[in-house]
Amino acid sequence: MDNYEQAVQTLRFLAIDAVEKADSGHPGTPMALSTAAVELFSQHLRYVPESPDWPNRDRFVLSCGHASMLLYSILHLTGYDLPLDELKRFRQLGSKTPGHPEHGHTVGVETTTGPLGQGFTNAVGMALASKMAAARVNDAGAPLIDYRVYAFASDGDLMEGVSAEAASLAGHLCLDNLIVLYDDNHITIDGKTDLAFSEDVAARFAAYGWATQHIDGHDRAQLNQAFKRAQSEAKPSLIVARTTIAIGSPNKAGTSASHGSPLGKDEVRATKAAAGWPLEPEFLVPPTASDVFAPRLEENRKAHAAWQRAVAALPAERKTRLDQVVMRQVPADLYAQLRASLEDKVDATRSHSGKIIQKLAELVPGLVSGSADLNASTKTDVKATTSVKAGAYSGRNLHFGIREHAMGGIVSGLALSGGFVPICSTFLVFADYMRPSIRLAALMGLSVAYVFTHDSIFVGEDGPTHQPIEQVWSLRLIPNLDVFRPADGLECAAAWAHTVLRKDGPTALCLTRQNVPQLERPAGFDPDTILRGAYVLASDATPELTIVATGSEVGVAVAAKKLLNDRGRQVRVVSAPCWDLFRRQPADYQAAVLPKGGRTVTLEAGITTPWAEAGTDVIRLGIDRFGSSGPYKELASAYGLTPEQVVDSILKELA
């Protein structure tokens, strides 16, 4: 066999052997896509293994993350720092080859994939980032940023609704640098796809505004021509590649039995015999298996060197522009500058946030912002700039349409691409549509801002379908997602400073529709204390009771304190804009804010059960049922959330 075919077979049998050794995994899809992977990496993809973070590299996204051994094997063969011993440890604790690819864990993995459709959607965000970066830094002459994004997607990826949302937007924005190869193998876990899937996928994508092609996914000449044709299109491309899952397996090719289970020792022997591949040793990598990639790698290294020379020769102004889209530039004194910009007025926290975003846009060049068709309500548009449109990508306002789930995945793609600081927004109740994307952003440690307004039953007349009850705590339960529910303008400034300065994970800001009061703080109060997540807002000399509140309920807690004082009770009020941050504080600080002894009351217009963690003897005030349609002030009374009712509830519990 020639070097090309040897590389293909090496990929197939590395996947087979790894899954067999782990006794767990998905061999069939890596076997089916090996020819496509060799074609892409040997003829088309721009990458340099020694510089995996080169800003102008092409991105490769394996959206069908269950086929992870395909990615690990091609990374090994092309010279990335992924030794063969790591392939032998596939799916083992602590290995660099987990069951599904994890960004930041394994070199060369551009995004964490596994939940189907997510990688596809991240790829749309990466392609958009390339266009937006190019609009900011490319002048006449050789472009500094012009990378393409290639993705392999499965039937499952294209069945999931998130990919439909993302594909629709990609077509609308004419992202001609996005090329998706669809592994049309007609097989899912339960059997053939015709059990539940009979649509004309190419026709659907053509309707979205994509270029489409049909090819034999095992024919290298057809693959080559398809990639070339896609590169010349003026729109995103879908290559429908008909493949046979587990091709080469005498008894399991074309069956669901090869999807998510090892082939089995007997079938491995039969498959190797049929291919003329040695039975031993396992994990065989012939010395010439990588030769087919050498010409492409040499070409890529020359391109990389030329790019570095071009960057070194840039005039200062253009180098600054490049740095802004490559590095996440944020001023160190951001919080102080945001505080200085605040207006001392009663307002909704969504409005405070909207004004802060305008200041952020001045200070943070990479900030881009958008919503799911709700900018008028979420106040997230950047007023001093334009909207991103097809063929005009220099603006900073993103319009995602009514596509919350795709919005979440696309902003992750923007964040993965480098210097952008992406904001996306919708109503808090619709965070449920975005949850899988938010979870993956937290898993990857991406710096993304989620703005969720209309954060409680005080949405009012829209009623229970639009009134969040469980959503704030549902978000708090996601590891590595910091959730802010600020009570006034100063807390909004702290929330935004934390969000934009944070480099190891996303942040959600839950903001009010209704006005909230400006809070009075003790003399000499240090505003940096807010950045610790919870702090003592007001306290009597010997408090017997601590009220912990968030967001719009902090003002209620302050008013309740005054009423309790009138009844001879000594009270401390703690504002907790970010419970996640507070839980990460040293034990002595936590004890100073919430000392042991006395009673603790929690006050939040949402579910109460998780607040049991606020102490050993907690009075939990909130709402454990759905809301109602009506003016928000009437709802406060109906649900026991006026200061007078809060006092009555507390005294009843203390009696």
C-alpha cells in the first residue's frame, strides 16, 4: 500500500486497538472517517504542531466527539505532543486521551465535544471570529487573519436542534470560511437512521444558504475535489460524505454494533487479516505512516514563518490592532474605571448594566455583544458601533435571532478563538434553552458573559411562563460558572469587573426588569469587598439575626431590618451578589460575614431549598411554586415579599 493508504489504515487500527484495550469506546466512526482525516491533514489544513496556538491556523473541530480516537490518532501521526503511550491509555483516568475530546487538556483539541451539535455550533462561532478579526486587522497585501474552520459532523450532530439554529445563522452571515464534512453513514446507536431520520439534509442546508455536495467519503480524489470546491464557495459548505461505519470489518461494517462497542478480539483479528495488517504488535505505527503529511507540514511551517516575519514588520498601529484580536486586553484598573462611570440614581440593574457595557466597550477592544432578539430589553447593545452582517464583520453588535441555544455555543466559539470578550443575553427563564452550552463553557473555562434579565417573578404581567423560579439556583449548580445577582449599580460594576477580568470560566449576570434602590453602605466601605461575593451591608452592634439577600431582595432586607429594629431586634444584613465567589473565600472571612450562632434568614425571590447551606439553622424565605400574571408590586404582596411580610415571617419562625 502507498503512504496515503498506510496512514489511513494506521488511523483505523489505532482506533480499533485503543477501544479494544479500554474495552470501551466507539471504533466504527473513526474507521469510517480515516480517509477524510488523512485527506484534510495532508492536503488542505493549515496547522503547525510545534505552534498549536498560532492565531492564523485553521481550526479542525471533531463535532462527533465520540470518534475521539480519530482525532488523537491524527494528532499523534502529524507530530503533536501526544505520545503513543497516551493513545494506549485511552479513556483511562489521568490520560490525555479521554473518552471525548477536551479543550485545554489535550494539545490540538480546539473545543470540548461530546454532546452532539455543540462542536458544530462552536465551529460557527470560530468561523465568525475569523471574519470579525480579519475585518479589524487585515489591510492591503497578505492577510494576517484568514483562517478556515473545518468540522466533521455526524447524523446525531445534524439531528440536534442546536446545529440547525447555528447553521441557519451561518448561512445568513455567509461564513464562506466554514466547511463541514457530514459523515452520512446511516447508522445511530439504535440501528439505521431511517428509524427516525429521513429528511434531505443537503436540501435543508441549501435552504439555509449553504453550498452542498455529495461524495463518496472513502474516495480520496472525491474528497480532494470537494474540499477544493468548498474553499472556493462564497457561502458555508456542507460536504455530504457517504461512508460505511467500521469499513473493513467483515462482520460489523455498516451496523450499529460497531458504533459504541469494541469490535471484539475475533473481529479485530478478522479485520486486520482482511486489510493485510499485522495482528501484532497492537498500536502499530509503521515508520513511514507519517510520510504523507510531510509535504503539507513543510508548506505550513513556511507559511507560519512568513506570518511571523510579517507580524514583526508591522507598524505600531497595526500591531496594536492585531494584539487586540489575539490577546484579551483588559485594563488592570477596570473596576475603578467602571465605578467612576456610575450614575447615582434609582434604576433597574439591567439599565445599570447597559450603561456599564458602554464604558466597557471603550476600555476593552475585544468586547462584542449580542442577544437573542432582545437588545431592547436586555440593554446589551453597544451604541457606538454597528451590527455584524454578512460581508460586513467589523461591528460589535451580534444579532443571534431567536436562537438561544446556538447563541450559547457560538459565543463559546468566539471565546475559543482568542481575543474576543463575548457577551450574549436573553431573559433568565430562557437560560434553560442554553444550559448545555453554558455547561460546556464552564467545563472549558471560557471567558464568556451571559446577561440574563427579567430575573424573578417581578417580570410581572408576562406571567409564570416568563418568571424564573428555579433558574438562579439551577445556574449556581453548574461547576465553575460564577452567578451574580447584583442589587444596585455598584454591585453591577463589581459583577462586570469580575466577569471581564476573569480568565478561567464564564459568568452569568442575573438582572432586574424593575427599579431597585441605591444601597447605603457603611462609612469607609471598601468596594473591593463586593468582589468577595458576599459582604456585611449593614449591622447593629450585637446582631441576633443575619438576613442574607440577593438582587432586588437586598433592598427589602434593608427595609425589614429597620422594622425589626423598631421591635427591638438587632440585625445584620448581608448582600450576597455572587454566592459562588463567597464559597471560595477563606473560612475566616466566611465566618466574619456569617458567624456561627444566632439565626440566619435567606431572602431571594426563587426556590429556597438550596439555601439550607447558608447555615445550620436557616429561615428560608422565597418562592417554591410558579408565579402569576400581574403587576410586580401586587406580586410582591401576593408572594410574601414586602418588608412587612418578611418581618412577619421571621418573627413567626422566631416565636
